[in-house]
Amino acid sequence: MTSFSHIRCLSAKYNCPMPAIDVAHQHLITARAIHLKEKNEGKEVVSTLGWSGIIAGTRAGAGLDGFDRNKDATVVELCARCPCLWLI
């Protein structure tokens, strides 16, 4: 996260807002928190997080599990006669 810290420091120094960097930084912090929580619960986790943690933070922000796609809701078609789709 040192790259983010450096960019954020420069943006503050030169009064140049960088909202995309701020959001990506927040997603990485969220991913780190989820990772530490799962590690403390004894779940199997990777040893270190990479830049893919941005995706985990984004998924968590959307209400999905940060690291496990198998826990996501699935879309099913209820009947063949109408195009009704439901999340379960």
C-alpha cells in the first residue's frame, strides 16, 4: 500500500484530488480487514494479499462475500413461460 500512500501524499501536497486512488485504497483496507478476520477465525486463507484485494473490497461493498464466489446468490428461472428471474 506504499504506492497509494505516496500518491495520496502527492495529491495532498499539490492540492490535486484523486478520488479513484482513495476508493482503491479503501477497498484494499476492507480486503485486509476481511482477510484478518477470516485468518483469526481459523479459516484457510492465502498468506499475503496482492492487488486483487481491490476486487475483494468491491465485492464486500456490494454485499457479496469478499473471497468466496460459492457463497454468492444464484439466478434461477422460475418458469419456462415467462422470463421471471429470481435471486436465491
